[in-house]
Amino acid sequence: MDPVQFYKCLSDETRLRCLLLIYHEQELCVCELTGALREIQPKVSRHLAQLRQCEILLDRRQGQWIFYRVNPDLPQWAKQVLDDTLVGNMSFLEENLSSLRRMGDRPARVQACC
């Protein structure tokens, strides 16, 4: 993983929020992210595609829905950056996490939006 490319991928607020939410929740679908971020699906999908191109995220298809997770093969230094950023900046995601919590438990969220 090239550190310049890694940090460029994190330089956009929407991408950073998506990545930190996915890192916190372990896996999220596009519909969950659009609800949490209060953004339109094309915008969120475009940013997720960029994170996937940088090999920071992986996706999996379940029916018509696509779920995203952090690439487990990220170098340890990159995982540490994500961990430190999340732990040190939970207030940055407070509103987004609140929106996810209002969706209910994870299985209910998956059934409700996916």
C-alpha cells in the first residue's frame, strides 16, 4: 500500500466518514451509508468505488445489495491509522452513528434496507 495514495483516499470528508463508519461497524451496505450520511446513493457509491480502487475496501454482493468492509490485507500501519482516527475522533461520527442506531439492530437494518 502506497502511503500517498492511502492518504489521498482519506482526504475527502465523505470517503473518510464512509471508511470510519465501515471500520466501526465492520460491514455496511450502501443503503445504510446513505441513511447514516444523509447523502444520495450515487454520491456514496462513487466514493465507495474510489475506496475500493485504492484497495482500502472490499465488497461483496448479496442479491441486489453490495456490502463493504475494510480490506483485511491492509498493512498494519494503515489499520493503526484507522483505529487511532476512529478512537480519537468519535465525535466526528456521532451524528452518523446515531442515524445507524435509529435503523435498529444490524439484522433488522439489513432486512429494512436491503
